[in-house]
Amino acid sequence: MSEASITYLKNHETEARLDMAPPKPIRHGGNLAAATQRFGEPECGTWLDLSTGINACSYPLPAMPGAVAQRLPDGGDFENLLTTARTYYGVPQDAHIVAAPGSQALIQAVPNLYAPASVAILGPTYAEHAPSWAACGHRVEDAPSSCALSVTGAAAGWDYTVVVNPNNPDGRIQPPDGLAAFGAELFERGGALIIDEAFCDVSPKSSTVAYSGKPGLVVLKSFGKFFGLAGMRLGFAICDRDTAQRLKKRLGPWAVSGPAIWAATLAMNDQAWIANTRARLKLDAARMDALLLGAGFEIVGGTHLFRLGAHAQARDIYAALGAKGILTRPFDENASWLRFGLPGDEGAWQRLQAALNR
């Protein structure tokens, strides 16, 4: 980043502290402490957390060797992880891959790689993208996820664009070849396209990774959601060489923990578990749709990790389920929306169905 850009950022941050109101807190799923504060402890003693898109049937890790947590990860461990991730994601030979402590860390790091300019974020979508770019001095613009990127982008004069694909929470999928073409268009104008593929593991044909490696295209991946190991905090950026070098420099040494390297290398090499899990999640998503339709919801989107329903009484249903110890995900931008993660066992399915029936 140029000295002028750094000065701009410092000035912008000072102005923001003086002139802007404190940002509204971002609501995320999985906050059981807040749920307990609002609804009290569940009568049965445990929460059924359906408020995230994290696979409830996590990868079955064996006992971790003690040395994994005791020593710093060495270069061989790290390279083995990256080689495994390349194969799992289908990364082209000329593309580079960077590991980070979660895709959230990448969402906050990537905007720092670019000089302040205009950035369009197709939404509504994951709420952390907009403040991460704004904090780096970029002018953030909302764009409807239904827009025609190649036409609207040129007309609006966006320098950078962020797309979540499949989108969260409605599951909308932008064709990967179209995204690649739009990324090339942005690069010709000095811009870049950042694609957040956190939920793409369940629909790998929707991934833009096959087009990666060219300047102007950055693909972000989340390990924890599909494998159900979000606590490991591991994500990947797939991009061109220059972007990868700058990103690695920003993340610093030992950006990924030894336990995360160990767990991900095991999980991403287990082809049988991956195939079986994709098939199971597809069936579970269809089962959730049937359950929600039976409860009067309209299915308005989702992925094979979560389903998005619409109901005129969505807020009341959210509260009623919360009182029964079942946490779902409401949305401030649409009061009729309620997102449901997929239960992890038959007992959880029966508990949800009984609560909806009541």
C-alpha cells in the first residue's frame, strides 16, 4: 500500500471516530449466553442450537497427540496442510493458497490490501464484510444480490465487489463462469472481486476456484462450517501470487494453530466422510423443508447446511422456540425471515418437530 493510502487511512479513521456514531452491533448465530439471558435455561437442560450454518455432525477426530498442542507447527506440517487443501478445493496449479485463523480473519485482512475506493457488497449477506471494508477507508455501497454483475458493475463504477456465493442467508448462487468474467472486467479497471465461499463445500460445482490464480480474483474458504469444527478457526484465501504474498505478510508467522493444521489435514483427506456427509446434508435439507412447510413457512432459500423460511409470525415463532430451548436465527432486515440450521441427530429432529407442532 502506498504512503498516500496509509495517510488517507489514518485521516479517515480519525474522522470516523469524530463524526460517526458507534456502529450497530452485528448479530451472529450461536450466542447461547445471550439466548440464556433472554429466555432462561432450557427446561431440558441443553440448548438445541439451530442458529448457525455449522454442520451439527462434526468430523470424528481421533485423540490428538499431545505434541500437536505443545510445539509450534513446523514448515512440513504447514505445507502438508496446504497441499491437502489444494486437492480438496481443486486449486489450479498457477493459483496460490493462504491459510488463516478463520475466514473471518481473512474478511478483515483482505480490505487492507487495497487502496481506498468504492466497494459494492451484494446483499443482504453476511454482515461482517461491510464494516471490514469501511474500517479501511473504502466507500461501501449496497447492491442487490439479483443484479447483473457485468452490466451493473460497469455502470456503477465499482472498484471492488464482494459476493458471498452461495449467499448467506438466502443461498443464492451466482454462476462461477459469470463471476470469473466479472472479476476480469473489474481487474481491467484496476479493481478486484472477492468471493466468500464459506458455504460452498456442499455445492462444489458452484465454486469459482477453478478460475483462481488470475489477478483481481480472491476466493475465501471456511474449513469449520462443513466439517463442523468451527472452533478450530481455519480459513483459506485462494488468489494470485502477489496478493498471496501481501496477505501472508499481513497475517504474520504461525497464523494457524497446530491443532487446526492437524484436524484439517485429517478431515480434508477423508474422501468417504466428505461424500457421505454431502449426501446426508442434502437429505436433511429436504427434511427440514418439509418440516417447515408443514408448520406454515414458505421456503425462500438456503443451502444444504441451513434453510431460510418466511412466515408472517416469524418473530413470535422465534420467541416461542427460544422459550423451549431451541435457538434459530432471525434477521433485522426482514422480520418474516427465520433461518434454521440442520439438527444433528434424530432426538433433535423430534424435539424441533414437537415444538413447531405446539
